Amino acid sequence: MNTALEKVKELLQNEKAAEAQQLFNGIPVVDNIDYLLIKGVLEQKFQHWGKAYNSFTKVLEKDPLNVDAKTRLEMIKGILNFFNPDQLNP
């Protein structure tokens, strides 16, 4: 993993998503698992569910056994499929 991606990952781990996003935006786009995972995590942090979903799906196309991407996709599916039955039956 290149050093800029490592720094973005470190910022994310330290809950500095805005700084991580800013640094990530300056990194040239590459089509590899590390880049796509970090992109997905950033999109997830900012609740861009569709973009995060797409990034994690691309990771699984390259590495079908990637546990991190699978877990994050399941979480996003849960969020997108969530509904509150009490709101439907006032």
C-alpha cells in the first residue's frame, strides 16, 4: 500500500474522516483492493451508501473472500433495508 493510503487509513482509525477525505482526494485513482476498501470506508463515514456499496462490491469482484468488504456490505444492506414499523402504524 502506498504511503498516502496508509496515512488516510491512519486518519480514519483516529476518527479524522474530514482530513482523511481531503488527503484521499489528492491520491490518483487506482483499481486495487486497498484503494477501493479505503474509498468505501470514506464513503461509508459520510453516509454515501451507494458509493460505499459500489466500492465494496468491486473489492469482492477482485477478492471474493475479502471479509472486511463482505462485513461492510452486509452492514450497508442492513441500513438501507431498515424500516421502523411504528412509523407505518401510527
